Amino acid sequence: MLLRIDPEKPQPAFIEKVVEILKKGGVIAYPTDTVYGIGCDFTNKEAVERIYRIKNLSRHKPLSFICQDLKDISQYAQVSNTAYKIMKRLLPGPYTFILRGTKQVPRMLITHQRTVGIRVPQNEICLALVRELGSPIISTSASVNQDEVLSDPVEIDKKFGALLDLVIDGGILASDPSTIIDLTEDTPRVLREGKGPVDLFLAKH
């Protein structure tokens, strides 16, 4: 099912409708500031398992999740002073940060190194969903494989619609992935260059 939501001013009634689906263990496709994501309430183990099956992912590949803001991140990750300063400047934005996870994160979402991947996208729809839900939302790309990331919600509905409870139509997106930055050590490391610029970032650190 496709649901058109205004990407600039998400309609509150529609956000509430989507959150009700998430609270019941639903899995949805939704826009971010990079690519469309497939997600669920990260506290719902059955829904997370569904995403692994939908994407045909190894259980050894922990999924990233979206928080609503920097304060929210501190519940789920250990944030050093250096990490805080970097994230404060870059968020919300097209970055995924690798951090040490806290006990608030479900075990299946933490790597053997006790790290997590966290995003705060600059997208009003997904931030409204996280705020209304009150907990993070899983974020994995709506992709058929590594080379085919879907940017059109109509195409996503055709490919995944039967497996999802809802596809949010927030417009067609460019298929640029997020930039991944490891902040687990004192010196930040860029693990993947994506939409988020790193030249400014590296110049200042």
C-alpha cells in the first residue's frame, strides 16, 4: 500500500497512521535524506527478523537505526566529547555514525565489537515518525542488491509491496548512500564516502 506524505510538512494524521502500523510490528519503506529505507520499531524482534528475511541479509550483519536527535543518540551509544562535537555539526544530515552501543540497544543490533550504526537524517518524514513512535526505527536501504538501490516509491511498492505493510511516497530520491564515519576511537575514520561531504570534515579534524 502506498501512502503519499508531504516531505516538507508531513501530515500529522498520516504520521500517526504509520506509527500505529509500526507499533503493531509492521515493516515499512520510508524516505530519508539519502535513499529509501526499509524499517520497523527497533525494539520489535519479530519485525527486525522480517527485515532480515526481506533483504535476505545475514544475521551477522547488524542493522543501523534512526534516532530523532543528538540527545536521543546518547541513550543508545557512548558519545565522547570529540564524537559529540562532530555529530553536532553534521546532524541532521546524510551520515551514519559507528559508535559503541549501550545496553539500551537490542542485542541483535550490536556487533561483536559492541558497536552500532546510527543516523539522524535531514528528512522531516522519518524524523516525525521517530518522534511519534518514541523509539528508533531500523534503517536499511530499499535495495534489491548492492548495485540496485530503488529511489522511486512506486518501484519499491512493486518490488517489496507484498512483503511490507506500507510504502510511504515521499517523492523520488537520488540513490546516494550515506557517508559512514567510525567514531569509536579518538581519531574519526571515514569508512564509506557517500552523500555527506568529507572534505570539510577531514579538514577540521
